[in-house]
Amino acid sequence: MENKFDAIIIGAGPAGSSAAILLANNGWSVALVEKQTFPRRKVCGECIAASNLPLLHALGVGPAFERSAGAALRHVAFMKGAETIIARLPATNHAEHQWGRALGRETLDTLLLERARAIGVTVFQPWSAQSIAGGPGAWRCVVKSNTQTSQPLFAPILIDAHGSWEKLPSDRVEPRRPRLGADLLAFKANFVGTCLDEGVLPVLAFAGGYGGMVVADRGVTTLAACVRRDRLDMLRQNDLGKSAGKIVEAMLKRECAGVRKVLATATISDSWLAAGPLSPGVRVHTDDGLFRIGNAAGEAHPIIGEGMSMALQSAWLLSAELLGNKSAGCRQTNNDMVSQQAARHRYAANWHRQFAPRIRLASAFAHASMSQRGANVLLILLKTWPGLLLLGAKWGGKTRCAISEASIASLAPRAESV
């Protein structure tokens, strides 16, 4: 099997697979390494903002996405206690893609990975990265299959696209940080038979956490929540023997009338998933030699639902930087340490410009929603000015894509869409 590539990408989620598609369709040989088998469930809110739909079409999975995704999301709701406030979501200026939709990660991730495979990306799955050595211009990554077969991969460029709760081999020497009461643990479950309007995206506020609901593909409703560890520990004292997910579900039904109403006639369709702790913040660096995309680059509190946007759009930002004018000469300039350092600086600056404001907004909204006083203030403001939800959606990037139409046209894959 081939072991020399133009780029190695670790992680085949939406960020990694998108970057692989873009690079491969512009003449690069790409190795994409993913340790999980697909389809796989993920702890994710599963909302995809309208600003990303042109990107999915340009990647070649647009028609398949349109056939599978849930209904257009036209309204957002804020639910706290007995209160529910609803406002219209802002539409984008795109003629064809004005509203976001939701699609389960088991479907979306598989669509993108199979697209990458179809256009010539060499996929190592289920394989995991065991060691990373070398540096810009001369990386050596040893990968191992689930049958314990090892193989070295070589490339001048290494792209880190691993998920929120994964670590690269180079990161595993870091000591495990202590458990903190403020740690946010993430939970998700799917339900059928709910009464949630397919076009509404509720945001949940409760003491010690926040959450959201959405109707995704096949009429399945996803309920996701982030709960502080100290709040979960208190809840466990009253429900000994129950799983953490079931404890969170019971708390949400008890404390949020909106959740209680939506799930009154529902049946859980699979087990609760749990992950964490979350680590929101910026992880784009210019001094470690790696290019980082998706959650490896930075993570916002999921309360604003921009994780998928940051994954997809960061992959496009980096691909645009690496491809430049797409000439062979331009690609060769990325093979040495000096040019890669310059590219990392440009990419990092662009990444910060596009995504750092979203991370700050998400942090402010999340911390306000988790505290009783902050959530009450939000509730008063939203009752007086429901349009604040619309403004928040705009500020959070729901209608704005970090990739220009010109860049989309320039980098778009040439192969047939599926």
C-alpha cells in the first residue's frame, strides 16, 4: 500500500473529510486516518447552519444531504422553566440555501467519508495514529489497524482534525487534569414520537447547564445537553443506580416544561451517549508545525450550535491557504518549513478573525444560561425583545460563511455530485 502522500489528515469527521475532498480534487495525494468505524453516533446537536449548505453542495454531497436532512429550521426558541419564547431565525442571502437543517452525524460523517474515498483519498479505517515524528516538510506518522498491523505514512504536511475528546500521540504525555466541579459533561439521546415542530430549534437553560433539541432526519428528535459535573453529582444523590443520561433526562423533564411537553408521548430510540469534559477555547497554534481544523483548532460552547460550521469552514479556510492558486509550483512551496510557517500564521490569523468572536459569544451565552440570575436576566430581555434571539443567531454566524463565493467556486470539486 502507498505510504507517501502530499498530506496526512488525522480524523475523518466533517473537518477532516472535507479537507481531504478539497485537496484530493485539486491534485493532492491524501491519507485520511480514522480510528472509528462508520456509521457512528456522536454527542452532537446535529444542526447545520444554512451558511454551510453551499459548502456541502460544492463538496459533492449536497443532493444526498437534501434527501436525508430534516426540515428547514425557521424558528429558534428559548426555554427556561415554564417559559418558552419563540422568534424567527434569520435567512441567508443565498437564493437556494436560506435555512439550516439537521442531520445525524452517523449519516453526515459517512456521506463525507465515502465522498472522499470515491474521489481517490486513501482511507485508513479503522486505523489509529500511534506515533508522530519529524516536522513540517518531513512528517512520519505510524498508524495501526484494529488487527494490530502497523504502517508508516510520510508527508510534508500533517493536518490535525481529531475530535473534542481525542488526543494525538504527541499530546498523550500531558498529565490528566483533575476533575473539577465546573467541568461540562455532554449528553445526547434520540427520540421518536415527539411533538416538537420540525422547523423549531429550542435552546434550553437550566441551573448548571444548557441544552437543545431539534428534529433531524427520519423524524428523529435529538435532545442534547451540557451539565456541570457538580450539578450532575448532586442529581445522582437522589437517583442512585440510574445512568447519568437517564438522570439528565429526568432533570430536564422536571425543570423544563418545554422538554416535558415535547417528550410526553416520545420513546427513546437508542441509549444515551455521554462525553466530556468539554474544553471550549482556541487551540490554533503557529509554533507546533501542525495545521489544525475542526475542534482540534478551537471549540465554542455548543449552545449556539456552531460546531459544524467551524468544522466545515475551517477545513475550507485551510485548504484555500494550502492550495493557493492551485498550481503545482504553489503546492511545492508548502513543502518546506519556512513556507509552512508562513502559511500557518496566515491561516491562524484568518481563523481567529472568523471564529474567535463566535467562541466569545458562545461563552457569554452559555455562562449566562447556566446561572439562575443570568438565565432570569436573559428571560426578561427576551420577553421584552424577542428579536434578540434573531440578532444572537446573526452574531453567532448562522447567516455568514467564512468562505467567499469566489473561493467556493475556485476550490469546488470537479467530480459529479452524489
